[in-house]
Amino acid sequence: MTIPQREGFLRPVLKAFSDGEPRTQKQIDPMVAKILNLSNEETKELAMHSTQTLVEERVAWSIFSLVRGGLLIKVGNNGYYKISPAGLKAVNSTANINALL
């Protein structure tokens, strides 16, 4: 499988948060890779001009976008996020997540 573009990470990131537990991006990265069935090689692929992997970069972008769209909530100032009620509704719908942002 090839690594999806940024928009392809939105639903998997929401799905990784869907149990309602607050998590950091570092905790979410491997969960999203598993949801997307990415290989070990794909999870290690670096983003252009960066020390971050493509997965890390795209998960970070997704978290930022989902927070901005109200589907994730920042919990305190320690890097934790959790899913919002709107996010729970969105993750269980067939609606295009990008259209909700």
C-alpha cells in the first residue's frame, strides 16, 4: 500500500482517538499506521526536507486540522488531545471528514 495523502489520514486519526482516551501524537502515530496497514518501510519513510517521517508529518497535520474543525479537543498544555462529541459523530458517519472541517 502507498502512504495516503494528508486528507487520507483524517478518518484514521479520528478512529485512533475514538475510544475517548486523551493521547499524544507519539501515541497515535503507530495506531494510525496500523489502521492504514502500512509496512515497516512505509512508516520509516521521511518527509521531504524534514527529519519527521511522512506518517508523523501527516498525523500532525491531521491533528491540527481536526482541532481547528472542532473534531478533536486539546487537553491542557501537555500535548494531549481527545475526540469531541462532533468527532465521535463524524468518525461513525460516512460523511467526507474533509467537508466537515
